[in-house]
Amino acid sequence: MRVRLVPGEEDGETARVEEDAVPAMTVTFTLDIDGLPETALDMIDWREVVIEDGTITDSFEPFAVRAYRIVPD
């Protein structure tokens, strides 16, 4: 698994995550960012992902790629 933070547009940050493991798996990311919002936007699937207690938990199918847009409050 690779995780890369990319400077985002509009004062946000984007985390690009690639999963090449088989089979599907659930992954939890712990974020050390001040002022986290309640959700992040998955820019590929265009869906909101909950941020709870500084973590994102998401399911990754084989060869999945996610790009989360996180805009601190």
C-alpha cells in the first residue's frame, strides 16, 4: 500500500492511496492534521468518507485507488 499527501486545490489536501493487495481489505488511516472536518471526499468515487476521531476507515478492493480531499476547518 502506498500513501502520498498531495497539495490540494482550494486550501485543502489530497491523500492518494493505492492498494495492490489481493484480496479486498479494510484499511484505517490515522490523520495528524489540525481542524479535521467530519468527512473527506473521495475524488475518484465521488463519495464522502467519515472522519471519526482523526481516522478514516475504508474498504479497498484489489488494485483500488482512492484520492481523499480533506479540507481542515
